[in-house]
Amino acid sequence: MSLVATPELARMSVSLPHRLLVRLDAMVGERGLHNRSQMISELIRHAIAEHSEARTNSVLAGTVTLIYRAENGRVRQALAQTQSQYIKEVISSQHVLLEDDQSLEVLLVQGPARRLQALCDDLRRVRGIQQIKLVTTTALLPPLHSHGAIDAASRSPRSK
């Protein structure tokens, strides 16, 4: 990517796979925009806002959706290793095989926003990932475990 800046406008050159460019052009037309630059600017603004929100300290719940090429299992192994580094945040995962040797994986996550963003950043670095999207909400899952708490059933007279 090259970048040329002027006081009010910066120009950049981006290389895209042809199929992605065709889809971008279709989206530009469907939204009634004048050119690709408007669409790309909108997408970048959205990504920057999302990135800024994710850098807060608030605790969030949500999903991470990944699309990747299954290839030879190397990608799945790298994803599993990355997820294991975030064992407190990754609650569950669902994996589905798609057409053309692609896979869809959805992670249910909860934790500090910065930690969830770090998880996405680390997953994004896995070679073979084609798409990744974090969607969050401030509504939280109820506690799954009470670490260190005595189970109420173990205190009942029947369990003694």
C-alpha cells in the first residue's frame, strides 16, 4: 500500500483480489455512493470506532466469528493454541465446514474489552484467516462458575 498526502486529502493505493473488488463495487452501487473511496472511508471509520470502543476496560460478552481455509489442519491447530491463551475469555466454540475447503468458527466470549480485542488481534495474525469479526454487548452472561465458593448442594443435610 502506498500513501500520498496533501493538506486535505490523502491518497492510497490498495491491492485487492479481483473477486473482492467486484463485491466492493457492487456494495458501492447498492448503497448509491459516488465512488469506492466513500465506501472505503465509511468502512474505515466504522473499524476505527469499533477499535476505540474495544480498548476500554469495560467487561463485555459477545462473539468472535472467523472464516478461514481449513487447508491441512495447521490453521485449526494455531487457532486452538491461541484460544488456549485466552481460556478465561473463550467460553465455547462452534466449528462448521463450508464450501471450497473453508471453515466458519464462532467463539462465545466474555471478558474485559481490551482482552477480547487482544484475542482478536492474535487470531488475526494466524496465517489463513480470511475474516474475523468481534460483536459485543454490555449484557453479560451469568457466572458460569463460582471459584472458591462452596456448592449449596454440598452444604445440604442429605449430602453428609
